[in-house]
Amino acid sequence: MNSLVLASSFTDVKPGLIIWTWITFIVVMLVLRKVAWGPLLRSVEAREKNIVSAIDSAKRERAEAEKLLGEQKSAIAQARQEAADQVRKTQAELEKFREELMGKARKEADDLKAEARRTIDEERLKAIADIKGEAVKLSLQIAEKLIAEKLDDSRHQAMAQQFAVDLSKKTPNA
């Protein structure tokens, strides 16, 4: 019976208990709203603002990083282009310098060759003139000796051989 009483008392509607339950609920709700709900909402709102601010900051930083990356890529491309241009320019200058040196070397070689030919021609002309002079001297000497003495054939042969020996002594060995 006791259990029946308890069961019936639990299911029985008691208007005083309902009113006091509602009053307690309202009071607890007002106290919680004043004490806990306000600070809790402010904390959640502050946290939400921090998260939104962090997201916006991250978006700005990412955009700035992408911008800087693009600038760096263009700067690298420009530096590579300038380096390639400089290499081409240097190669062109070296080729031009090489051509100039080759031209100068050819001109100097041609000048030296021409000078050598002139010198050889001058020396050849001098040698021919010297030989002619010697031939004239020798002819004169032979003529003097022939006029100075009357020669027979054997004496003539001996003089010619003596003349050839004297001539080979006077001319340098070839």
C-alpha cells in the first residue's frame, strides 16, 4: 500500500507545488540570466569576434603573401632575362673583339710579309748590283792582264783557272 500511496502522490496534481515550481524556475532563470547567461554570451561573442578577426587577418596575409610571391617570381624572371641578355651581350662583344684581333693579326702578318718581300727584293737587287760590279771589276782585271801580256793557249788556260780560284776565294761559300 505504501508503494501505491507514493505512486499516487507522485502523479497527483497539486496546484501549490506547481506555482512554487514555476516561481522557482523563473527566479532561477532570472538569476542565471543575470549572473551566468550574460557573461557566457559575451564570452562567446568575444570568441566569435576573435575567430572572425583571425580569419580576416589570415586572408589578408595570404593575399599579401601571394602578391609578394608573384612579385618575387617576376623579379626572378626579370633577373634571369637580364642575365641572359648580359651573357649574349658579352658573347657578342667577345666575338667582335676576337674579329678585331684577327683582323689586326692578319694586317700585321700581311705588313710583315710585304716588308719581308721588300727587304728580299732590295737585298736581291743589291746582290745583283754587287755581282755586276764584281763582274765588271773582274772583266777589267782580265782585260788588263790580257793587254799586259800576250798569252798563248796554255798560259790562257792557266790564267782562267787561277781566275776561277781567286773568284771562289772572294765570293762567300754558298
